[in-house]
Amino acid sequence: MTTISIRLDDKVKAELDEICEEIGMNLTTLFTVYAKKVARDREIPFRLSAPADPFFSEENLKALAESEKQIREGKVVIKTMDELEAMARE
């Protein structure tokens, strides 16, 4: 037998304790069941994913397309950095 220590947020642990109690098990049993499933199936039993780069979000791509359209239509204002800084100081 091996002992493993796991650090959990207090709220997450309380939620897990409550769920385990409703099911009739404790956290040790929960993690043992989880570990056995992972070992048997050789996969994590749920989907893991990284959040997409927000630059490529649908909302940002729409904003970029709108900006590109405005540039093509000549609906732009061109200012130098000095002019922008002067405006910021006003």
C-alpha cells in the first residue's frame, strides 16, 4: 500500500465529501475507484482540453473583420503616437 497526499481547495473537498457520503463512500474509495479505472482503461475518464487562444475567439474575429472592412472603406483616422499622447493628456 502507498499513501498519497493531495492538496484540494477547502470548498472542493467539502463538495466531494458531500457527494461521497451520498454515494456511500469516502474520498479514499473515490480516488481508488478513479485510479483503478485510469489504470484499467489507460485513459483519463473525461475529456481534458486547454482553453482556446482568445485572439481567435469568434467575437474577436468578427471585430477584426469589421476593422478590416472599415480600413478598406477608408473609415479610419490616422494619428501619430505624439498626437495620441497629447489627446490622452487633455
